[in-house]
Amino acid sequence: MTVQEYAGKLRNNISKVIKGKDEVIDLVLMAVLAGGNVLLEDVPGTGKTVLAKAFAKSVNGKFSRIQFTPDLLPSDITGIHFFDMKKQEFVFRAGPIFANILLADEINRATPRTQSALLECMEEKQTTVDGRRYILPKPFTVIATQNPIETQGTYPLPEAQLDRFLIKLSLGYAEKQAEVDVLDNVKAAHPVNDLQPVTDTAELIEMSAAVDGITVNKAVREYITEIGIASRNSSDIKLGLSTRGLIAIKKTAQARAAMRGRNHVTPDDVKYVLPYTATHRIICRSAVMRDSASSKEEIIRRLSEQVPVPTEDIV
């Protein structure tokens, strides 16, 4: 089975409960196939939690959900060592982080100390508790949500943590017919509860390995690098793209190419994934942020237009 066929199978299954959002589903698939994490920023009730559950069910993976609150502790995420009276020794009780798909719901409601407990998990796929290292299950993906409107009782994610998310996107409201279909399917039990797996985690790992093998020619690698350099030299941007950010662009572009049935990345792949992989990694200058006509998306778009696009030797 090719990555394109695999992605189509997953998309069709997830779209049974997430109506009219095939592009969003594809972006999440790109992130997971690239081994990354996803930040969903949108108002409540747009299907963020359902999307995470539907993906976990579709790949028959272990799903965990953490409701982030101000009193949540790091040990509530990673787990603890407790003294077992019967065994007369300390035993590790694993936290909800030990899952294939972790839904970090309203992640910006937790304190920075608790948010930082996720950093090691998201980047290195492991966690350290009381000096002991524990490897997380494979595959492992964090799908985090946050409400961009409500600010009371929230803690903005620091740049170091935002950088750990491969992509950031918004579901947005569904089209009229899609919402009509959702209303028609509302029952006592949520439709996601009846969703059946169409693959397993072993096949997902196999497809991720295939994505890693997608060719990124030197000309395309230089194109990605030039975009990064342009972001650092832009008068509108205070903090440009890091090397990790450029790696994120490359990996996500590889996943898109594979899902399109190609064995190589094109500049169009890079341009497509750029808004989702770059906007949350840059910091604009204060004068730019005061200008309502300016936005991070617009700045990234202008950057991509300024950098010459390679036209030869991309295969």
C-alpha cells in the first residue's frame, strides 16, 4: 500500500464524523506521518476533540485525554513513583502521556511549569520521572487545543513550546451543508463512538518510514533555507524561523508529497505547508502587530514570494 492510498483510507474514515473538513484532516495526517505534533486553535464546539478521537480510533491506537487546568501538576501528566506496600518497593504508575494519541485539551489553561512537562515528551518521545527515563509508545502524537478568544485564566504558550508543534491550524466553522449533515446525524450516542479502525499503529509506523524516504533535492533544500534566512532578515519580524522550523517545513512537505503520490518534494509542497508550519514560530515587531492590516500569514506569504523558486533539478 502506498502512502497516498493509506491517507485516502484514513481520510474517508475520519470524514464520517468530521464533515466538510478534508483539508484539515489531511494536514493532521501530514503532521502525524511526519512524526510531529498538532496545535488546533479555535473557538469551542468546532470539532477539535472529535478529530483527535476519530484519528486515534481509525488507527486503533491508545487514546488519552488531559483536561488542562491551573491546578494540574506535571506528575498528573507523566506519572509518579509510589511505594507499593506489598512489594516493599517503589513502583512507577504511568500517566496519561503513555498513549499513541494524546489530546491536550485547552493546553493554555495550565501553568508554565505543567506545560513544560510536555516539552521532553513532544520532542524526544520520552519522559523523565525522578531521574529515570521512560520511552513513550510508538507512534506518539500530541494534538493540543486552545481557545484564541478567551484569555482569562490562561497562560500563553512560550515560544519554546510552540516550536515543538509541527503545525498549527484552525478548523473553522463548517459549511452549511456539512452542518446540516451533522445535525442530521446527532443521536443519543456520538457517531465517533461507532467509528471502526481501518488500520493499526504498526502500519502507521510503516507509512511514516516511507515518508522519511521521500526525496528532497538540494535545490528544494536550499529554497527552504533561503525562506528561513529571509525571515531572519525581514524588517517585519523580530524572531525568524529556527533550524527546527526549517526541519518542520521539510518533513511536512515530504508528507504532502507522499500523500499526493510523488516520491519527491516540489516547491509547491513547501509553499503549501509554509503557513501551517511557520506562522506560529515567528515573532513580529510591535509596530507590525499594531497594524491591523498586517498578519503573520501575510508576512509569510510575502516572504515566500520574495525568495526565488527553483525550477530545475527538483526530482
